[in-house]
Amino acid sequence: MAKAAEKTPSTTGTLIPVLAVRDAVHFPLLINTLSVIREPSVRAIRRSMDADRRVLVLSQRDMAQEDPKVEDLYEIGTISEALQALPMPDTSLRVVLRGIQRVRATRLVSKGGTFWAEITPVQENEEPDLQLEALMRASIEAFGRVVGLNKQIPPEAMQSVVHVDSAARLSDAIAHHLPLKPVEKQQLLEMFNVSERMKTVFELLKREEQILELDADIRKRVERELGDGQREFYLREQLKIIQQELQVREKRLGEPEEYQEKIEAARMPEAAEEKALSELRRLDRTPATSPEGMVLRNYLDCLIELPWSIQTEDRLDVAAAKALLEKEHYGLERVKTRILDFLAVRQLKGTARGPILCFVGPPGVGKTSIARSIAEAMNRKFVKMALGGVRDEAEIRGHRKTYVGAMPGRLIQGLKQCGTRNPVIVLDEIDKLGNDYHGDPTSALLEALDPQQNTRYSDHYIEAPFDLSAVMFVATANLLENIPAPLRDRMEVISFPSYTDEERARIARSFLLPKAIAEHGLMESQIEIPDASIHSIVMEYTREAGVRGLDRAISTVCRKVARLVAEGEKKKVLIDSERLHEFLGTPRFRRNVGATDDLVGSATGLVVSEAGGDVIPIEVSLMEPQGTKPELILTGNLGEVMKESAMAALTFVRANSEDLGIGRVFKFDVHVHVPQGSIPKDGPSAGLTIALALASAASGRAIRKEVAMTGEITLRGKVLPVGGIRDKVLAAFRSGIKVVILPKDNEPDLEEVPKKVLDELEVKLAHDIHQAIDWALEADRKVKAVVYGHDPFSTKT
């Protein structure tokens, strides 16, 4: 079989299977072992084994090509004989090939998932002469030197070329063993002039020999340098042992003296300085290679870098501070007044403890940004600590320095980074602190936020008291109820109310729009937004307590304008109603989101959430009892307090059914539902709304669509005061409500509501539920029956 395979390949139309290989070039009369993994290649080997064992080996032009096409293969290759093909467990084949002859693929086709080729033999031009003989001898000698330098070429390779008497075979054998690039080997395979091929192989041999000599020289130098380093290490170790025997203490290149100078320059309090010097003496006695030495150095570096006595000088110009706060923030008068009062005291007295403030309000009303403005107005550094989701007490008070990777708490780290002892530190989202088995970070803040204790604040890592009395702490929160009472008691709470639509429009015109124009590379002459468009964005495209959504909407408009200007379509863009619809889409909110009709058993309530005030409908239906006695069904993801409010409302209406003209209707099941069931709801302020919805459903009198209400109730029908009056009234105003029913005791809270809003609303103050029923319910019955399948007003009831 082998002799038949060595005959000159036929030039007829016989097709031979093709094996496409990557990163390799096969030469004639040489053995190659390879793993065949790709499915087309496996099929080609199997077809050759089933026939005369001949296969054409062609290299790929692009070695990274995973699925080559016909045009991705070279035309010149080697016709080879498959001596052996062993199947492997992973479905691949272990193939041994012996090259036979160079051939040219005159036609390549892909058929049945396998490459096939018609081939023509290549005639090599070899003319023996003295010059070729000399070149062969020189190449053999050079190859011997390369084999001696390159450990990757087996010594047997030299034996395979020594006795070769043909220049063609010699050049192929050397090229086969040399570590050349596949492109270079393919060029040698395509060289049919043997003399030229032999000359090229000799040049490649000389290049490889030079590379190997340089590599060997580099290795020797590296080994020599490593040897010198090891020798120096042993000498130093011997010197250390000799010094210890002679009881001579090693001098550490002035390290203790350097730390001594830094400790004195830091001007620490006496307790901290004694602690630092004590640790320095321990460091001096610690061996240089001891892990404890690194712990002590990190500790001393932390103590030295803390701003024990460094502080910025406050800007005590009250008028300048007021101008800066007015320039950067609209409204927020209570906050500005508190800061200016503090500066006035500092200006008169010279010293004052830093206030501990807590800004409470919905997202986007400017709590964090005004804290930054406070720092700028007072000429202080600004540090922000994001506390949302923090559950580990060590985040606040640090770790003991004996632990691996120990570090100070966030307060000390913030002071260390800002470099002063009197910055403005913002404790952001303090109401979202958690606690678990790691400890309670809320309790860890008690000492820092207590003016009587924070003069000697103790961090677990530094183990020395640090004075925080000069720090101005500003905490921010969305809900005051989520802050534990002991922590809340230590802070001065300042409420941030929701913005009215008019305030948001002014903020958009004076602050957000200029900022967005600058951030998007526009000029004021390139965009014009009339006041009507600003109000449209405020009222139809955003509905929120703050201005974050408004800021995003204005930024979207500016991006669209920037694109028009950049594309050269417009030099100036007028943002009218059509442009707003094009840029922002269909308006997402309607002004009137309250009830659209007078409904029986449906009342509009006022609530407060993290996002500010809002309106929400509460629905009541009466049904024939399903069991032996009537039931109260509550749905809508209600909390315990809200469920109790519904029970109190039902008891009141049932107890006063005769006065309300309801009769014995409450032998029926009562279903109270609050929509938006995915949102948890709780609190006592829905009691009045539930009571009016129950009275409406039971009496058949519809509730006026323009009325909204809030208030806690008692079993005797009293209406008790609730919180969040300003946000609730603003939500009613934004939703198109005309009449708002509030508890009488909440009348002082109306002073916080803008006068323009009060002028647009009719506010009624109720002592008891009877008053609210008279104001909210229609005088006559709206429908005949409100009980499914039954008329509660029938005389047969």
C-alpha cells in the first residue's frame, strides 16, 4: 500500500479528500502526528482510510479561522499517506501522516461536509553543483549548533539530516524542525527551486542561531544577578546573627527617629501621643521580617495622618453665606436660616459646637445638595458617607487592629481623607441603616452624634479619643419614623417639604435648564423653551415631590436639541408643544387624577410616602355573607395600623347606623380594598377616608368626586390630627382636587402650605365624622342598590 501511495498522483479528475490544518505546514517524506478534532477534518481522514489512505494536507491562510472555506486554504500542499488513525474518547482522531510529494490543488470543492481537491504534481528544479554542496554542509553545521542551543528540538533531529544527500530533502527536513512561523514554512513549501530554498533555509538557520545566542546570554546574566542577590542575603543574615550574639541592636536606617518626628509634628492630644509612642517602642523591638511590624507601621501611619489639630478657617461673613445659599438653592428657608444663625453665633462668640442636623424629606428635594452648599458657604471640606444598607457596626467604629485587614471606621476614614477636623459630614440615607448579627450601626452612631460625648469619640482601630465637636453633621432621611428614637433625639430635625408646581417651574428655569444647557455643550442662543413648555414638562411629564425626574426630562430635551444642532439641521430650536411631544413622547400624567365621577363606596384619600404626598382611592363593597356571620375583608397590602383603622371605621358606622339612615345593612360582608396592591400601605390617617367610603356604600349616597380627605378617627367619631399635611395638600392640588377635609387640630399646619395653593382649594376642618359626611356625601341616594344581589334599603330587609 505504501509503494502504491508513493507513485506520482494522477492528474485526471479524481478527487482526493483534503485535510485543512492550522499552525502547521507538512513537508514531503517527513512524519507528522496530529490530533484531528474538527468534524470536516475527521470525515476527510475517515474517507482516506476507507480508500487508498491518501489525503491532501493544506494549510489555512488565517490560522484563527475556525470554520474555513475553500478560498481560505493555500493551493500548494503535501499529498500524504495516513499511516495510522486512532479514535480518542472525545471523538477526535490521533493521526500519523507521512508526506509523499508537493502538489498543487487545481480545483477545490466542498462536498458532503468535506473538502475535495483535484491535484497536479509539482516539479522541483534541483541541479547539483559545488555551491549547493557547500551550502548543504554549512546548513548541517548550523543546524547542529541550533539543536545544541534549543532544547525543544530533539537530538534525534540531527541524526535525520546528517546522512541526507539531497538538497531538496535536507531543506525540507531542517524547515520541519525549525521553530518558524507557519507563513514562513508555507513560503518554503512553495519554493520549487531547490537552490533558492536551500539558501533561504540557511539564512533562517543563522537568524535562529543569533536569537538563541542572545537568549542564552540574557539567561546567564539573570542567573548571575540572582546569585549575587542570594549571596548578599546570606551575608546579611550572618551579620544579623553576629550582632545578636554581641548584643548590639541593629539600627533600622532611622525609622524610629522618623516616626518620632512625625508624631511630634502631628500635635496629638496627650492620650493619643502616649499611645503612639508606646506602639513605636514595640515597633523598635519587633524584628524587621515579623508580620506584626507591618501592623504597627500601618497603625502609626493612620495616627500620624489624622487631622488632630488641623482645621479650616470658617467664613463668618453671614451676608456672603446668605447670598451663596440663595444663588444655589430655591426656597428651603428654614434650612438657610438655621445655618445663618450658626454662623452669626460663631461670628459673635468665636467658637461654637458644630450643629447636628437631620434633613427629612422625599427624594430629590435638595437635602444632599444643600449640605454641599453649606460646606462651601462656610469654607469647609465636604465628606459624604452613604449609609444605605450598612449592617456592620465595624463600618462605623472600625475593627480592632489585631485583625487581618483591620481599618478605621468610616468617620475616621472621612476625616483622614479630607485632612481637617471640622468638615461637613453628610450621613446620607441614615433611615436605611440595617442591623444583624454583626451589630447595630445605628447604636454605633449614638456617641458620634451626641454633643455631650463626641468630644472623646472612640474608634476601635485608633484606640484613642478623637474630638468630633468641631464637625458639622448633617444626616439625610426620607422617613423620620425609620430612625430609632434615641438617635432621632440627638439630632435637630428639619423637614424638607415637597415642591409645588410653581416652585418646580422656577427651579427648572433658574437652575436646571442653565445647568443642562452647559452640560450638553449648547449655548443659550441655540435653544428657547417658553414658560408654557416648562409648565407642560412639570405638569404632564413629571409627577414627584422633588426635581430629579424634571432634571432628567430637561436633559432629554437638551440632548435632542444638541443632536439637531450637531447634524446642522437647526441653529436655534424652539421647544413648543409639538417639539415636546416629539422629544418626550405622549404626556404621561393628567392634572386631574382624582375620581372622574361621583361614586358610591369610593373615597379619595391623601397619603404621604417616601416620594412625597399622593392621592389614592379607597373602595368599599357590601355582599351577602358567605358564612354564618358577616366578615370584614381587607385587601391591598395593608399594614396592621391601617387594618385597625378599617375596623374602627366599621364599628363607628355600624354603631351610628340609625343616625346615618342605614338601617340594619351591616349584616352583610364588607370588603375594603385599596388599589396598587404591590405597594405596602400603613398608618392611621386613612381612617376618615375608610369611614366615609363605608357610609357611602351603606347609605347609597355618592361621594363628591372633587373631595379628598385625611385623618385618624376614634370609635366615638372624633377626627384626630395626622402628619404630612403640607405634602398631602400639595398632592391634592396637583391632582385637581377642589375640596380637602382635614382634622380641626391640623389647622396650624396650614401655615406651611403656600398661599397660592390655599387660594385654589377649599379646606374644611372637621371635628368629627358627621361633619365630614355632610361635606363629602351627596344629599340624595345615588343608586338603588349597592349590595350585590340585595337592596339594603328594602323594607323586607
